[in-house]
Amino acid sequence: MLCIVVCPDPDCAAPAEVADRFTLSSTHGPVEHVKTCCVHRHSFLLPSDLITRPTSAAAPAGTSRTPSGNRH
């Protein structure tokens, strides 16, 4: 499933795709990490709690949030 987030680069803020998602061990338990790649080819590997999802205001008016494009 395609997951779009905001590029973690503070100078970019372009749309980025979550290319991979996995869990790494830590002294405080497992931590979910993601690998992102934005449209400007910035690539990051970071804990998933540090990613920012685009705001609903960024979506064009009248677009559906369902993958098929059908409204429910």
C-alpha cells in the first residue's frame, strides 16, 4: 500500500513515499523505522514517530481518500 508523507528534510517538505517499514531492537523495546524517498530524491531512514503525514488541506478539493477513488 502506498504511504505518502512529508519529506523529513527541513528545507524540502515535498511529498515522499515510505519505501520500507521495519522494526529494530533497542534498550527500551522494539522501535518501528521507515525508509523514505521524496520526489527530489532525498532518502532517509528514521523512526516512524518522526515522520509527518500531509495535512488534509494539502489534498485537492473533491478528492477521495479511498484507494479505488470511490466515495463511500
